[in-house]
Amino acid sequence: KLKVFWSIYYKWLISHKKKSTIRERVVRWRTIIAKELGEKTLKEITPLVIQNFQQKLLERQSPISVNRTVALLRHMLTIAVRLGYLKEHPLLGKIYMLREKPKKEWTFLSKEAYEKIKTNLPDTYRDFFIFLVFTGARLGEALSLRWKDIIWDAGVAYLSDSKTNRPRVIYLHESIIEMLKHKKENPTEEEKVFKHSDGWFRKAFKATLKKLNLPDIRIHDLRHTFASWLAISGVPIQQIKELLSHTEIRTTMRYAHLNPQVLRDTLNKVFREEAGQDKSEPAKVISINVFLEKKRTKASGNKLMNFAGGDEVF
């Protein structure tokens, strides 16, 4: 039965996957797959069973979530074949993943919204919130950070593991370093810098947004805030890529449109001579502040996109 094979698959996960991946798959197994299909044997997981399973899940979950669940189930059967519990994969090339709706447009905090949230968050979580915004760290990275990971002389935090399965360097702004020094108070090197619960921080953050009547945003949008402020201030995309520790530059390119002046200046430098223009003539570019103001107006009062501009990032 599938529920029996899970214990075998779980041992494989421990040997091959990182803790965060294992945790996510365990939750998906316990809350969804085990309840719906746990009593079926491996051979009974047919394309028709999966099709009905998908339709049932769609009644209460998004296509993206359903696809992740089916992907886990399909991978379990792949491991079952490799370990000899099945002769052939019953789903290979025989099922179709659901069409996923485009992800909602990512958003970021304005300086004004940032200050309001920082002021109204409970004192317990204020430093943690500032750290997320000023470093671009992922929530899991910040929560796993230990004092031994901070290299004070270099002004960085070094994590031996991250979402990308490779070491991650988090660059620390001067104000963050001062905040951490003030916060340290002689803990052991193995202690976590932020002793917060993921759930309690999310709860406090959402409550603060509601209190301020701000649109609901994800914790991950604080990482977008960090990158967006950099892009708007003219920081080169390649440098933003390194600060975010992206493996692919195309992931970082989503922020390029936030400062069209940088890209248009590049075009003008290259093509002005070809177009017969005087090289000394300044290029005409669109003001990013005007652009965002128009976007804010069209969004009918979206309080998060009202960026005030300015030359400095932090």
C-alpha cells in the first residue's frame, strides 16, 4: 500500500533532500495524499485515479498546489521503480499537469508603508522585520541564522546551506551590523540570532497590515522590497543578482523595468552616434517617479506602490 511505502520513501528523503524540502513533503503527504490515496496499492495509482484526484483537489486548492501534490506522488512512484517495488512507472507519460494561472504581480513596500509597519509591529518582531527588508534574506534563511554565521570583519553572514543548495552570503548594511551588535548580549555561537516562530511572526505581520489598513502582502514581498529599492535607485542588475544570491540572471531581470532610465541610457550611449545625434546631447528618459505615480493612480489607491523616490537606497 502507498501508506506503507511512504516510510521507505521517507528514509530516501532523509538521505537525499534538505530539511525544508522534507518538511514540505511530509506536510503534503499527511494532510492530502495519505487521506485520499493512502489505502491504495502502488499498482492502483493509475492515470484515471490521478485524474479524479486532481479534480477533487481543485475544489479546494489552486492548480499550482494540486500540481505540487501530484508531482510528489509521481516522484514517490519513481523511487518505487528504482528500488524495485514496481516494474514500471504507472504514470510516466500518461498524466497531464494542470494549467497554472499566472502568479499575481509581485509587489513591494513604499518607504512610507515600511515606516508605518516598523512603528506598529510589536517590539518583539521589529528587529527581525528590519533585517528582512534591509538584507533581502528569505524567511527561512533569517530564522536559521546563528551567531557563528556572522563574520563581523567582513560585514556578512555566511550560511552553509540555502534554498539553492549552495552556500549563501548575506551582505549586511552598517545599520544592520549595529543592530546585531546591540542585540547580541553574549549568547553562545550556536544560538539563533532571531528566536522567533515562523507562525507567530506571520500572525503579527498580518495583524499589523490589517491594523494599518494596508493591502495583504506575503512575507516574501519583503525580499522584493529590498530588490525593488535597489533597482529604483539605479543599482546594476548584476549586483542585485549577487545580493539576492540568484542562480539565474533572468530571475533578477524582473526588477529591471523599475528603473527604465538606466537601460535607456545604455541604449542611447550605443545608438546615439548611429542615429546622427550629438553624443553630448542628454538622453530623454521617462521619470521613474512619474511612471510609478501614474501606476499608483491607476491602481486606485494601492498604498504599497506609492514610492517616493530619492537617490539613496537605505
